[in-house]
Amino acid sequence: MACRIGIDLGTTNSAAAHVDIDGKPEIIPNCEGDNTTPSVVAFEDDAVLVGRAALAQAAVNPQNTVMAIKRHMAEHSYAVKIRDNLYRPQEIAALILRRIKQDTELVLGCEIDEAVVTVPAYFNTAQRAATREAGEIAGLTVRRVLDEPAAAALACKLDEEDRMNLLVFDLGGGTLDISVLRVARGRFSVLSTSGDNHLGGTDFDHQIMQILRRRFEEHTGVGLAEAGPVAAERLREAAEEAKKNLSFKEKTRVSVPFIVPSKALSLDTTLTRAELECECGPLFERTITPINEALQFAKLAAADIDAVILSGGSTRIPKVRTIVSEIFGKEPLARVNPDECVALGAAIAAAEGTTRVTFKTSRTLGIEIKGGAFSTLVPRGSTLPMATEKSYTTSFDNQSVISFPIYQGESSRAARNVLLGEVVVDGIDKAAGGSARVSVTFAMSTEGILEVVAKDIRTGRNVSITLEGAIMSDTERVAAMERVDKLAEKFE
């Protein structure tokens, strides 16, 4: 028997869910009995660890432990060096997905044939493609790459008769996503999205680390930098634990015995919630701009929002909840566990499809024109799927080739945006500049996959290309699959 599941591939934690025989979405615990799996991979001499075991040994093996790989998806030049091997972000993410797949198959007793994998709504086409690649390398058929806020909305158990403007505030370990949706009779229309792909729980951890580092150095006169990577990882763990404690306590004790063992020095201090909120003030301020931006694109005011859903573990931080409540003048809905709602929504999408959701583009699509300027083809916030047709002419006499470099982003300069690919029309009859015309049709799917067809008006010659933002070549993808297969044999 084959099964479909939904997977929330998170920066700090991941989760899987399915829809049971009664039609109810439920989290699938991993083989350790946990509802979430740390998105951590560690390499040992004869073993590969994923999840809780990888996180547990991070302090003693930091140089061979990989965390927060989601933040590097689609970075062409980024690779993780483990001993003498280099791993692309897709391969590390694939190891996490492969472990989730294996655990799920054992727990459910069926083979996983298809999955819906979630991504931040603000991910561009290349980042979505890299996530899909990771799933395929892991041995999954990725049925869809789904926006996290849309998944959270699907899971929030709204009544069929509910009609409202809904805002999803999704603050996870590495990213902030804001989506405004209109809900009517069980259907969701995405009105706008905004976010910050570099704002999440790990950034709050880093700020707490700075507090702890300063206090230690002021008290001892010894710099923690000289203590090495093991001390740095122990400090990170202490900062993360302090953040969690301060979500339900006004103060917490932070103790790291012998953080500098060569000098028998320990860290022992007390941190208050007020100190955390002061130190992290700029981070809290950064959560407000995407909210305002999403409201602006949706052409709504805060008072027009009928309900707010919180998603992501970092929404447990009291200051975050206070900011959201003050902006909207109401308490957020608390119908679903914020750590689980995205995976639950992904499971619903895996079982039912996404016909109940209408999507919009999160980034502007355009081409590079003369002088390097960025000319908009598909404005941000356009309803998907969509298609548009444009006509172009040659720029100079006897021009036989017209190329269309296609970018995604919000800068007025093409080179500052993300290059998705290029369409080249050659064999144009030589003529005076401006006399030859090419008609170009751009069609984008609900997942942001772009199909481009360029036609020489005079000759009728067509050139077509599909741009999925893929990062790896077919050869690289096959090699990555083989390597992940071998590494998965070493799972413990």
C-alpha cells in the first residue's frame, strides 16, 4: 500500500503528517516518538545522524554537524565541507527528508510514494526548485511545493460558513512569512504575501549569545572566541534554551560549566525577559514591516483583518504575540499547535489537492532590457495561473538574434534580481533595427514554474523553454541521489 504525506521542511525542526482513514489530518511521530524532527545532520566515521541524535552530539562534533541548511537553499556557491567532501544544500536537506520518509514508512507501515513539501511563501522560484530537488534526491515524488502560510490556513479548521479576511503570521526557526487570505465557504484566496527569509528563531538565539558572551568576557576577561567551536555550540544551546524558558518565565538562569575547560572557567548568569526584549528590539521591529507590506499589497487595513493565525515555534515568544495583538487589536487564533499546523495543512493538500486555494505571485517577474533595466512582465501579487503576451523588436540593423534574460525580484536593475534563465530567438531575417518583431508568451503555473514561447512574427518560427529555477543538472542530480542513497545506509 502506498501513502501520501505532507512534510514541513523547517529551518530548525521538520514534521510529517497524513490524513487518516477517517479524513482527519494527524502528525506522524518519528521512530523516537517525537512529533517533530530537528533539521540537523551529523557525520561520524561510520554513521550519519539525523534529528535528535545529531542535535545531541553537536556540542562535541560541531565541525561535522549541519544546521539551518534551509537558509542556504538555491545558493549556487554554497556547499558544506565535511572532512574532504562537499555537500550541496539540496543533499543535506535530502538527508533530512530521507530520514522522515523512512521513519514515516515504518510508523505507517506503507511505502511513501508522494509528498507535498512546504516552503516559505516568500521563497523565489529557484529556492522552490531547490526544495523540490531535495525531495527528489531523497527518493520522494514531490507532488507539490506548497507555501507554508497557505498550509497553515488549510489546517486551521475554519467552518465552511466562515467568511473572513485572514492573516497568517508564520515565524519559524529561519524565516518570517506573512500571508493575507480571503476565506469564503471553505475556499482560500491568497491576497498577498510578504516576509523576511533571514529572520527567525536562530536570529534571536544569536542575539542572546551576544549577551552571554559579553557577560562572560566582562566577568572573566577571557574571550570566548579562543575557546573554539565546541564552546560556541554549547553557548548556542544555552541561548536557545534560555529563549524557550523566557517564553513562559520572566527570568531564567543560564549555566554552562567549564565552557573554557583549559582555564576551568564557567558561564553562570541570570537573563530576564526584559533584557531579551531590549537586546532583540531590532529583530522584533523587523517583524512589523512585512505585516504592513502584506496589508498594503492586499489593499487592506489592520482593522479589516478578522482573524490572525500564528504558525512556527518562534511565535511562542511573548513579545511576538504582543506585537501581533497590538497591531490587529485582537488575540490570534489558537486552534492548532504552531509547530504542527504547516505539516497538517501539507497533509490535507497531499490528500485533497490545492483546488481550495487561489495563489498569487510573491515576487515580480521580468526581463532585462537595454541598459540593464528590469522590465516587469508579471507584477508581484498577480493571480496564478496566468499568462501574458508581449511583443519586442530588434534594437539595431541586421540583428539576427534576440535574447530575453528572465529575472525575479523587486530591484529596478535586472542584475540585482535572481536570474531564472534566458530565452534566445535566432535566425531572425536581417533588416533595419526595429522592423523585425518577436511575440513572446509568458505563462506561470500556481507553483511559479514559467513557460516561455517566443515566436518570430514574420517566419512563424517558435522557441519554447520551461524555467523551473532548477539548480542542479540532470547529471548532478543523479550523482546526488546515489550519494544520498549510500549515506542513508549509514543512518543510526
